[in-house]
Amino acid sequence: MENNTNEVKKESVPEREVRWMNYWKEREIFQKSLTKDAPKGPYVFYDGPPFATGEPHYGHLVGSAMKDCVPRYKTMCGYNVVRQWGWDCHGLPIENIVEKELGAKSKKEIEAMGVKKFNALCREKIFTYVDVWNKFIPRFGRWADMDKPYRTMDMSYMESEWWAFKQLHDKGLIYEAYRSMHICPRCETTLAQSEVAEGYAMVKDISVTASFELAEESGIRNQESGKTYILAWTTTPWTLPGNVALAVGTDIEYAVVEDETGDKKYIVALPLVQKVFEGKGKIVKTILGRDLVGKSYKPLFDYYASDSTLKNRENGWKVYAANFVTTADGTGIVHIAPAFGEDDMNLGKSENLPFVQHVGMDGAFRADVKDFAGIKVKPKDDPQATDVLILKYLAEKGLLFSKEKYEHSYPHCWRCETPLLNYSTGSWFVAVEKIKPELEKYAPDIEWSPTHIKEGRWLSWLSSARDWSISRQRFWANTIPVWRCEKCKKDRVFGSAHELEEASGKKITDLHRDSVDDIAITCECGGVAKRISDVLDTWFDSGSVPFASLHYPFENKEETEKRIPADYIGEGQDQVSKWFYYQHVLAGALFGKRAFTHVIVNGIVLAEDGKKMAKRLRNYPDPNDVVNKYGADSVRLYMLSSPVVRAENLSFSEAGVDELYKKLILRLDNCVSFFELNSKKEEHGIRSQKCETLQGTYSVLRTSSSSVLDLWMIARLEELVNEVTNAMESYELDKAVRPFGQFIDDLSTWYVRRSRDRFKSDDEKDKESAKETLGYVLLTFAKLIAPFAPFVAEDVYQRVGGTMESVHLESWPREVKGEREKVKGDDDMILEMMKMTRTVVTLGLEARARAGIKVRQPLRELRIKNYELRGHDEFLSLVKDEVNVKEVSFDEKMAEDVSLDTTITPELKEEGCLRDLMRAVQDMRKKAGLSPSDKIALSVETDDNGKIFIEKQKTELMKTVGATSVEVVQNNGEEISIGDFKFKISLQKI
């Protein structure tokens, strides 16, 4: 036996991917794909920008796979698809990183440091991991122009936003108002509706029922002995110091309930008496809510009632009617603090109530609240702590009726996880509600994948959309371009740096706070105007991608207007109410269009146990390790074929990647290796040229091949082309990718395995037909899988002999009409017949297994019930070979589907022994590292019966194992027992 001592280490799949990545870079294949002929014109794709403040995670991998495969597909279909990378640069994600490094715990510390210094630090931190991203994205097989990205911090981008703000202002869609909103007390800024919706979490809190003592002059107290209290329930005890009124329903019936001592009476809604008093009180009378309206009560906290400077003080601490009061929970009486709730604020405005804001934007009690001054009302580390202090205070004053713990959904800051506060403050708004009819008119023309997102989250969110708060009280962001005169209070809005330069006489090179806040302009009244301190919501940045990325309207005006709407975008399901929505608002308001036409929404990638991925828990494999182990294409295909591209969550499993790697990537690689071994290298390019046109190749192979295997494989390929194409046209990525696995299984375990002997056949025509068919199938498959697994596709294409510089410069193998339509019926028939054939084979092999007879042992007959295969000798021949029977007969009266004749005659037994011997020799060849084309000399030592057997089967044995000679001689070869025979076998390469 000859050992292959010069064996070269086989290149791994990940190593191969790196080689092709470098090949693309050296040959500038991506750039060439952008400049090649695009008869269908531009296909517009917007890329949602990530932050470079962290390393890419599995969520980014899903997005990258989605964002890469569609542009690649459309490029192959004849479109020009520009893929500009973008970086998100502004906002709290950057600020929080800098604050943490500085050890800053409050906004005041930043202000003391100075905006200029703080913003400079933010600039430094933006691209902390940019090098990691620049390496990983190409390594993941994604093509994007990362050399010329748009950056939301660049002046060109920010100036386009200034233009947009002024356009909205001039259209009457920008206004300033004082409203109850959610604020983050740690960040000391307001949040948008979508941001609030993102941060809800279940928490345990304390609710309080407080006793508000009616004043002596109230009619009710004078008529009754003892003190009378109105009971009001609240889930935010910290707001009670800001109470200025109580609200009741005019038509709600209220009960006056006497306690067990008879000293105190309480007023509560009649339907809630049992719940509030638990059967211990006695109802002494009932009254309607309208009879309570106007009654005065004593404040729980006397911090503001005696303040003579408080506006509208005379209207405070009384009972008012309100239509939002119900008896669904609590006491049927609502405590009103206009500074901390929307309903409260609206009632405060309508009734001219005093406005008491006893808490600052930092979430701490103001100095006026003497007993609790400086205490945070909702501390992040112990959200109930301050509520407990309020309870103790009320209990000491005899004003705490009851308390209870309860679990409810509460909003938290989506960036720092601090509990949010309802807080009345000033903000600038986009009047979304004013243009909602137009936005809803454009929305139905957008196609969503999955489709249920459209009728569900998308249209639902749009129908309930409220005016958008676009101002933030922060530092590192684009500035709101409004200058306000200190004298006449008139505003001036700037739509460009040039406009500000003309008004101020100063050169403008940056639009951030540290550059423009000190710029003053002279007002028409003679006063001095300075910029308002607020900055733009960073979602205004993101929503401006369609036009700001091209510095519209200062540059690329015509091109930008043609690029709206985009043909395709894709992001996670959380972006339905964020990036998707804000683009739609700005495109609708500024251009009178929808922002995009097709959307793919992905779900969340979770750890394998279904929990959120967390570095501290180490509950997921590092993405770099997985890519380096299995290759990027394995991860791409795993994700693209999963429910995550249908807005469902995916519990990431490395075992799932491993399974796909073995069943698809490695099987395909084996098929290509088989083709290479059985086809001369110099023939590859010739064969590819011959197979260059899909229609021509299809017609030639369809009519020239006499093998049903070839015809079936071509028909299967046609089926795959149509299946993948239809799925991609409907933006259903999982439906496009999933068929690849079954196709490769068919190709490897059926076509290639069944055709192995044909590649060594003496029938030159059949041999060539098999080579042509396999080459054509692999070449076409490389094109089909190219958008999804770009490295694998390139590798297959180059090894099979593709004629272009890259598979990614090829055209999509789309369905061609005419010739194919004529034979479609034949293809369908072939597919159906082969399906039946394989079913019969499976049943036959199962029958052999039940009988305990190995497959290499020939049997006489298989009877089948399937009459549709009668007369189709080419299919029946496959059944015979696979099940290893001499004959196939039909019996429609059989009870079972197949029946196997298990009688083994001496002749059949001897034939089985030959097959076992052939198998043993082939295994020896494999161990020796021989290729199928290598010839051997075979030596056999055996007894007299074995010699007779060898002489009898010599010709067939030599042909099958590639031997030029078989000698029966004494040797020290490998001992093998086959049936009644014993052999010692050795082989030598010739």
C-alpha cells in the first residue's frame, strides 16, 4: 500500500471565505457591481445607521444579512443599488458613556464642566469600535460603502435637518407648548412617545389611599358631627405634595361612610365601598358627585396653600368635576396635581387651578418641600423609597387611610433604565396630528414582511400617533435652529448655515451647541436674539436619512427627490414606532410621499434558553468565534432561514449553525469536489461558456440527455429558481433560503450518488451528459445562493469555471418563457414520478431493514402497489438499483404498499459477497488517499473456494475498483471475512 505522504492540509471554509473577501477587495468587485450595466435603473435602499460605541452583536448580524441579500439580489436582476453606510453619532448613548467615564451623576455636573468640553469628549467616543465594525462587516460578507459613510454629526447632515425644521415651521407644523410628558430624571430630558413605549417593565410599587379633610365651611361637614374626609387613591404618592384639587364624576353616586368608632366619616364612590372598607364601615347617606363640586378641603402638605404669590391660589384645594373619573378602581375620586399628569394638567387649565411643580427636572423635591427637600422621588436603586417616606408622613399626621403593594407596567428610560416621571414642561413639537390624514393615506402603499405588521403594529401606531416632541434638554445633538429675542420674544428660524452667517456676520463651520450657542443676532426691534437651549431629538436625525444623507437640498437635489420613497429598508420590530415611523412623518410632511415601499421587519435574537443575551451572563457564543468556526455564510443562512426575518424571536443555537454547515455547506462542497475530480480543469471554462445562457443550456440539456436523472435534476433546479425568485419578489427571505437545504440534499444524496458510475462510464455520451448537467446545476446554484451566501457562491462559481470575474457580476437565473413553457408539463411529470420513485425506494429499504438484510445483498423481487410507475423503465431501474432487487412487479391487490421477496439463492448470495468485497477494496483505496482516477494493482490471498470466486468475478471487480490486475498470491494484506470467504488483500497504486 502506498501512503500519501505529501498530503496538503485542506483549506477550511472560514479560511476560504477570507481568501474570497481579499479577492473582492483586490479586484474591486463591489465597485464593479455598482458600475456594471443596470438596464432596470436604480433600486433605492436606505441603511439605518448603527452606533460605533459597541461591537457588532447578533442583532446587527441579522440586520446585515437582511440588508445585504436584497441589494445583491436586485443587482443581479439588473438594478443599480447604491449601498451607503451610515453612523449614528448623537444622543444619550454617547452622552451616557462619557458621563460614566467622568463619574458624572447629574446634568448639573456637565453644565459646570462646560458644554464645549463635554461635546469634545463625546466626539472622541463616537468611533470607539469603528475599526472593529470596518473589519467585521466585510468579513460577514456584507457589501457597503464604508469609506464614504454619512454621519449624523457632520455639518452637511445637520444642515439638512435645519432645512427640514424650517420647512416644517413655515408650513405651520412646528410649535412650542407646555405639556405633561414623560421625562428621564437622570438624563433630565423629555422623551418621545415611541421611546416611552419601548421602556415599559413590570414593577412592584405602593399605592396610597389618602384622607383629605373637608374644610369646616363645606356644607357636608357642618351637617355631620366629627371630621369628614374625602378618600383619594394614587399610585404615585410622591405627587401628593403637589396636589391642588380633587376630581369627582358629577353623576357618580358617592357614599358617606362612618367608621366603627363613629368619630370619622369618609366619602367614597358607592360601588367601591365594599372594596375600600372591607365590610367594616356603615353607610350613613349617599350624595351625587355634583353635590361635592366646589367643596374645600385642607391640603395634605401645607407648603403652597398659604403662598400669597401663587397664581390662582383661590381656586386651589377644592373639589371639581371631571369626565375622566370612573369607579373602575381606587375610590372613585382622583387626586389632581397639574404638573404631573395629562388629565390633571388639562383640568388645571380649564379650571384655572394653581400650578405647583414641587419636583425639578432632576427628579428631586424642590426646596419648598421642606420635609423632603433634595430627595429623589423615584430613585433608580430603590424606586419605592420616597413613596415610603410619604406614607410615614401621612401616617404621622393621621392622613393615611390605607396602602397596598401592587404590580404594574411602568415606563423606564430606554437608555439608562431610570424610572420615568410624568412631568409638565415646555417642548417643541411637530404637529403630526395635523397631517395624520395624509400620513395614513400614504401608508397602505407600503408592503411589509411579515404582512401582519402592516395591519397590526404599523397602521395601529399611525392611527394613534400624537404630536412629536422633538426637543431635548441635552448637549451632544443637533441644535434647534431657533433664535429668540430677549426683548420682544420674537423667534427667528434658520434653515441653513448660510442664513445664520448672513444674520450674524460670523463664519459657521459647525452646528453643535458649543459652536452656535454663543452666536447672537440683532432683532428687528433692536434687541438681542440668542438660540434657545434645546437640541433636536436624535430620532429627527434618523428620520432625516432619506434626504440628509445626501445634503439635500444644498446638494444632490434632483437625485434625492428621485430616491424618495426608497424601494427597500429593513430593521427590527422595535423600529416600527421609531425609524420607520419618523421617516414616514418627515417624508410625508416635507415631500408629500411615503418614505419607503418595501419593509422587512426582523425579530430579536435571544440566547439559546430564550433569555436576553447578556455579556455578564455569558449566555451566548461570541459572534466572531462562531464565524471563525463555521464561516459567515453558515451564520447568514441560519438566520435568514429562521423566523427572525419574520419579526419573530430567535433563540440562537450554535448547534443549529453547525447542522446547516454540515448539511448544506459541506455537502455542497463535496458535490463541487466530485465535479472537479471527474472533470478536467481546462474543460471547466469551456463548459461554463457552453452553459452561459440559461435558456440555451436548459434547451440543450433538456433535449440531449437520455438520463432521467439529468432531466429530473434540471427540473428540480428550475423548480428552485422559481421558488427562490418568487420568495425574493415578495420579500420573504426565509422562504427564499429554506429550499436550498433540501435541494443540496437531493443533489448530493440522490443525483450525485446515483450518477457516480456514469462519470466513469464507457458510454461517452452519457458521461458527458452527466458532467454537463452537474456543471450547469452547480453554476446556476452558485448564482442562486449568491445573495445569501456570497462566499460559498464565489467559491463554487470559480471552481466550476464561471467565466466572469465574480459570480456577483452575473445576472440572476430568472425564469425564461417560451421553450420552458412548452416542457413545463414534462418537468412537472418528471418531478412527480421521481417523488414516487423515491417513496417506493424508502419503503423498500424499510422492508429490508425489518427483514434484517443488508442493502448490498441482492434480492430477487420487490412488489409494489403503485401502478403509476408501470411502464416507466428508467424510474423502475432506479428502484431496482437502490433497493438492490432484480425485478420490480406490480400488484394492486396488495394490502401493503410494498412487499419484498427475501429468499436468497446461492447466486444472489455470491453476488452479495462480490459487492461486499468491492466495498472493502474501495474503503482501502480511501484510506490510502487515492483519487477515483488512480489505478491500482490488487493482491489477494484466499483458499480454493475463494480463488474460484475471484476468478469468476475478476472482470467485474477490476472494473469497479479501478484495478489493472488482480493476482491471487500469498501476502500480508488486510484480513477480511465476507460470507463463507476469507481474504487477505493489499493494493498498490500504479
